[in-house]
Amino acid sequence: MRGQARALWRALRHPDTPLWFKLGAGLIVLYVASPVDLIPDFIPFVGAIDDVLVLTFGVRWLLSRLPAHIAADIR
């Protein structure tokens, strides 16, 4: 996950990154920071799972749809 977070950060700072990518990253951060969840956070352990899953799969999904020339530049 740490490598994907670095790749996401580099992609967000790249000048050719499309707006939809930046909005998608913002929505992922907003969901994780939001008090509204699929599974409430007050349930021990289980409440944090949805945040981790959305963060992990959301970042992975965004990075897989990154234009090829930007993906090559950030590697």
C-alpha cells in the first residue's frame, strides 16, 4: 500500500493528470474521513474494514486507469 500511496501522490502532482483522477482521489479521501460509512466505526475492528477496503481498492482502481504516459512518468 505504501508504494501505491507514493504512486498516487506522484500522479496527483503530475501536470498532465486529468481532473477526473484528482476528483476520484479526493472522493476516496473524503469517504475515509467522513463519519458516514457502510459499516459504522463504533463496531470494533469491523467498522474500520470498510475504510481500509475502499482506500485500498479505490487507489488501486484509480492507478489502473491512469493514462499510460503518466504511469510511465511516475515509475
